[in-house]
Amino acid sequence: MVTDQQVRRLRMLVNGEKNKEVSAAKAGMTAKTARKYLRSGKLPSEHEKTRSWRTRECPFERDWDEVKGYLELNPGLEAKTIFQELQRKYPGRYEDGQLRSLQRQIKTWRATEGPAKEVFFTQVHKPGELGEFDFTHMSEIGVTINNHPFDHLVGHFVLTYSNWEYGDLCYSESYESLSECLQMSLWELGGVPRKIRTDRLSAAVHKECNPEVFTARYGELLKHYGTCGDKTQPGRANENGDVEQRHHRFKRAVKQALMLRGSKDFESIYEYRQFLKKLFMQLNSGRKDRLREELEILKALPLSKMDACSRLDMRVGPGSTINVKKNVYSVNSRLKGEAINVRVYATHIEVWYAQKKADSFPRIRGEGKHKINYRHIIEWLVRKPGAFENYRYREDLYPSSNFRMAYDQLRRYMPRTANKEYLKILYLAFKETEIKVDAAIQTLLGNGKAITSRSVEMAIGNMDDAIRMPEVGVEAVDLKEYDVLLRDYAEEVVSNA
């Protein structure tokens, strides 16, 4: 078959050779073929005609109207699903090898007669105009803290013009996490874009039936920073496309950085956060020129950050507990029945009473859980040992596995007084230190000795005696000796002069 390149070579040779036969031979074709292309003045590709007929009969011709009916009713149906339906309805009519033919025919129908496809319109981004925020789950990365799986998210902020990005760890898509991560990003950036877009986060955006677009707290946050809010349409993640794309590339960068590091395990959450902060700095290092354009236009930051917390007014229940965000926490029994203010942050909870912070403890992740601190209730529980047996949150009153083993031994050998003895041990941990009591229980268990409140107290006493430091006596210094040294030194200086 003659190619376009051969004909072009023929045209170059025809004027330089003796005759057309020589030119045709050098171009790699017969003289007759050469005359044909020289007369037509066209290339071989220009002679080709598009075939408009089938070379073989369509195997689905008799059932094609039925196939189109399926596609018109539900355009999302896959060809394989329709093919299996045809095989079921008409046994023996279609072989498995004909699936590819149906797939090609349906593909052609969709491109020529099917419904119109959604079109994505490329947007022009202006400096300082828009920033996008979203959460991304990091479980696929496989990070561990002290060899324990670390399930977390990253609150991710991106400027759409320069692609400058920043983020921080969080554990839920709550308002507290949104507020803390967004504010941290803005202060790291050093300015505020004119508009901030999120997807339909429940922490920021009301449902469609609500007349107000944004929640009250998120609206206050936007107002504090002097910016406008924006949201995507339902099911339109592409409208937040910049931050969605950065999620993918950021995770890929994390994976690569962890490979270079040689380990996915970190000693602490703080070390992991520093790792991410350094990575964001590296990713932003190549965006300085476009970022400089944005910084000239960005709005100034307010004088201070806004409190990234929810404030709840409530009264402490009769069990010295409070219910915060569908989780139960204990507070000091002195606050029982008192009206308190609870400040809920992304990672911790603060209890305020009479305008003073009374307590602070880590926030529970998830819902329907509880965290009871024995120090809050032990002073009264030790007076009511009978309440321990069926206490709803009893499992929280074993500070460590050694305490649980001590209770199990008491139940085995002293079933009638086990609860009372264990609460005395727990009270001892409250008065002394939990570490001392834990070590004492471990020593008694290791030596095979009986566990009682008395034996634990004696073991702590023996430990104190063993580590008691010897007294060291230091005699008082006679300052007159320094006067003698100074006088001798002065006489020596005078004599040398």
C-alpha cells in the first residue's frame, strides 16, 4: 500500500530524474501507480473513503429496540447488565464473546443519540478572590502513633489562584474543627480572601429547607474575618474542584514523604503535626510568585482569632455527669446540681463555673460514649460501696489493667468485701498517686501476695522507704577565709608591681 510519504517523495523526484519510471522506482512504487497520483494531485489518505456500511450483520438487530428501551429508561445501565438480561430472556441466542459487540454498539448510540453529557466549564481564577476549605480522611495513609493506628482527618484550605495550601489535624467534621483549622490556615497565610467556599458541611451550611444559608456560628466566623461565604450545589463536588484535587495531590505527597522518611510511625501527635507542617512549606515553596500577587490583594486579618469553640450552658446531673455532644463526662462532685458553662473545642472540653475554669479534659471522638474520672466521684463512692456493683460506668473506674486484675483477685478470694476493698485501693490512688498504687499492685501480683487495701498501702510505704534519700549535712562556710585569700592576693599583686 502506497503511503503519503512515498507520494511526497515521488513529487520531489519527478523533476530531477530522466523519466517517471525512474522516479517511481526510487519512490518505491510502480510507474502506473506513480502516474495515477501525479494525475490526481492527491495523497493516498485523501483518496480514502469513509465506509458507511457494515461488513457483517449486527447480531443484536432483532432486539436493538428493546436495548434502546432499557437505555432510554435508565441511561446509566451498563452494557454487561443489559447483555446478561438478554441472555436470561433468550437462552442460547447470545454467546459470551458477543458482549464486546454490544458494548461498542451502545457506546456509539450514547455518542450519537444518547442524552447530553454534563459539561465542565473552565473558570478564570483571580488573585485574592477565592479560598476553598474541605475535610479529607487520612486513613488510607496508614499513619501510626507509637505503633497504634491513628484515625484522623485533615482540615484543608487552598487558594484557587496560587494553589497555596495549609491544613491541620482534626478528628471530626464538626464546627469546632472547621473553625480551628480554617483560622489556623488564614493566620498562617497572613490575610483573608474575599470569599471562602465549602461543600455542604453540616457545620457550616443549613439544609435546603432552612431559609438561612449558613449556620449562625459559621456566619459569625465569616463576619469576624470580613469575608463572604459560598457553598457548592448538592452532589456537585467539582464546584470545590481545587481543594478536591489538592486532597489527592497532598495525600500523594504525604505518601512519598513517608517513603523517604522510611517509617509511617511517629512517637507523638506533635511530631506528626510538625511533619505535616514541614510538608506544606515544601509544597508552597514553588508558589511564591503567584502568592505574592494574592498577598497584595488579600484583606487584613482581624486583631485576634475568634474562639474556636461551642459554648453550652447546662446543669450538672445527680451522678456528677454532663452530656456533651451525645457523650457523657464526669465532673467534680462539688459541682453537682450547679449551672456551668461548657466550652467544646475540637480536641478538648473546658468546664467553667463562676467565670473561672474548673476543669479541662480530652474530648471523646464519636457519639454514645462516656469518660468517667474516678477522682471526681471516689470521695462519695467509697462511702457507698454497694453502688459500685451495678454502676453504669463501672468499667471506667479501672485506671489500668493492674487495677482490674486487683479487683478480679478480690472477687475471687474476698467476694463479700471485694467492692469495698477495691474502692479503698482506688481512694488510696486518689490520696497518694495513681503511679505508686499501680506499681504496688504490680509488685504484689508479681510476688503472688494477696491484694487488699492494707497490703497495697504497706507496699507503697516500703517503696517510699526504699527510695528515701539519705540526709547530707553541709557545714556552714566561714567567710573570714575568703578575706584571707583576698588579702594574700592583693599583697602578691603589690609585690610584683
